[in-house]
Amino acid sequence: MFDFMDMSYDELGEPIGSGPYIPDAAECMRCGICIASCPTFCLFQVDEETPRRRIRTISKILVENLPISADERLHLDNCVQCRACETVCPSRMAYGQLFDQAQAQLKVNPGWLAKLAFNLIENKDWLRRLMPLLAIYLKSGLQKPLRSTGLLKKLHLADAEALLGKPALQALAVSYPTSVTKRGRVALFTGCIAEHFDRETLLAAIKLLNAIGYEVLVPPQQGCCGAIHQHNGQSAAGLIDNNIAVFNAMDVDAVLHTATGCGAMLSEYQNDDEVGQLFRQRLCDINEFLLEHWPDELQLTASNLKVAVHEPCSQRNVLKNRQAVYALLQKIPGLSITALAENHICCGAGGSYMLTHPDNAGQLRALKRQIITDSSADLVVSGNFGCGVYLNADGGRVEHPLLLLARQLP
């Protein structure tokens, strides 16, 4: 069972690098423990597609200041950035931080389509103006004939277009007061894409927070968390500074996020000054907040559904709070709750990975869908918007746990 430990790794004469890869982190031991949890190794079964091999490439970039080959770059870019390797690493290697630093050092020059996507994410007004056009396109019946022309594939838009859902066109209100005894006030982080394409989850979050006595504020000045930029070698500094400034200026008890992918990025904002510390102190995953503040007198209606919980990589490996979802769902009497098998293997979404590496992502999604089928669950819940969108493409049945909880409110 430990055959993977016997792979040849260090070639004669090739430098390993000296000292730690990042401050206060131990050097990679090249023990191979991370290999079994790596989704790309599961797909390709070669050492080049393992975290320890990528750490070696990253060392060349960040420590040795050496050029890397096209092959090394290919295998580095194949990383899904699920960070499952971090959870098992005996050296506590901060792989995600290293990967982002290496991508920034490589000075990635995005193509025209990526530049357009980055610009839309950065400029909420542009994104908002695009939504009515997308809604018209989805209503027009043009999807099928346009796909058949092959034009979308030529423009490299086919994978993104296949994930499109009906966008919300109206902006969220700035304030949602509670109708029960007020216990406090919270701010809701809505993200960029999710604000339009995951509106049901955001409204479910507001409904639940109101039900437990919290007024919900939604500042329109907030923006993208910056994850897509940072993980693709682009600067997210402006987005980070904006969010910290917007939420720190608010008189709230907590800043809550509903998508674990956004939450993972928000929780790792690197600003170490007082304003950065204030932001992180008030930041909280909504599942944890609801669980901590749920009033004893609020009883949900019963359900006999069999629910399987998909644990997003951002939740398992970064936020490390997946148990909050199970505990919160247990507030629904009669609900059968089980963990989806192979939760440690990424579903393939990986933020923008499903668009930049559609073949690899598609294979991982196929594996996850088969597991979902084998689970015989009535419903699968996932706390990350990106995972849900990707698994639901072409008729999936995955929803955010907040939707289920909100439906069971009396």
C-alpha cells in the first residue's frame, strides 16, 4: 500500500535548495505522505503531478532563482490548489501561500479572455451591466444553435457558457431588519459572481439570520474577495484593501460569508496591521455563526430526507470547520446526514480551474458524480458556490445547506 513512497525523486546533481521555503515553515521532507490526497496524482499516477514535485519547482522559482522548464511549468499549473497536501504534511508546509508566491514571481501574462474576466470581476458596475444581456441570451433560445456552430469553442467560451445560470438582476437591499427581538447586526459578504448567480443562497442566509434575531447589512461598496486574481498570479491588493476598508467601517458584530471559497481567501488576508487584524477578528463562516447563536426556542420542521454532505476543499483544508455544517443540519429533526465518500478528493471546480483546465476538472467531476450516484442520497449539500455550480452543470442535484435550513423554518 506504500508503493508510492518508493518513487525516485532526486536526480543526481540537481539542486534541492537551502533553508526553509517560507519564513517559519519547515523544509519539505519529500516523504510522499501528501501524494495519496492529491487529485492530479489520482488522475495521472506520475510523480510530476504530486505536491512534493511541485514544491521542488516552487523552490527553483522562489529560493534558487532558477528558470523552470516548460514541462515543470505545465505540471505546476495543473495543480487544482485544493491544498489537501497541507492537511497531511508533517512539516506543516504552507503550500497555498508558496504556490501564490511562485505564480506572482512568474509574472503570469493572461490572455485576452482572462484579462476580460479579471476586469469584470474587479468592476462590479461592468459586471452588473452584463447581467441583463446574459439573461436575454438565456431566454432567447439561442444557446443550442450557437453551441452547434462551434463558435463558442473557437472563442474559448464554451466551458464558461455551459455553467451559466439565470442571473439575479436586482441589487440586494442595503439592510434587512429582523422582525423578532433584535440581538445584533451583521454584515454579509456577497462576493462578485455569487452575488448574481447564487442569490437564493444569499437570501436564505438573510432569512436565517433574521430568524435568529440579527439585522443583516449588505454594503454595495464591497467587491470580489481576490482569490481568482491571487491564485492566477495577478495582484489582488486593491480588492483586499477595498474589502477591509468597507467592512471595518461598519458597526457590526460580525462579517459573514456563505461561500467557503471566498471565506478561505478572506481568512488569509495578509494585512498584519490593526485594520487587517480587526477584519479577521470579526470574520466568520455563516455556519459557525448560526450554530453559535441559534436560540433554543427556534425549532425547525422535521424532514425525512437522506442528505450527503460534500465538503469543499476550501472548507476542509483552509477553514477547517466542516463539522459546523453537520452540527447545524442536526437541528432539522428526522434528517439523515452522512458525509459524501472520498470528500478529501477535489470535485474539480477549483475556483477558475474548471475553466483553465476543463479536461482535468471534467475527470474529477465525473468521479465525484459517480460517488454522488452511489450514495443514494435524496440531496447533496455543499457550502461552496463554485463546487455547486460545477457539480450541477447538466442536471446535478447539489445545493447549499442554508437552502435546506431556510426551508425548514417554521
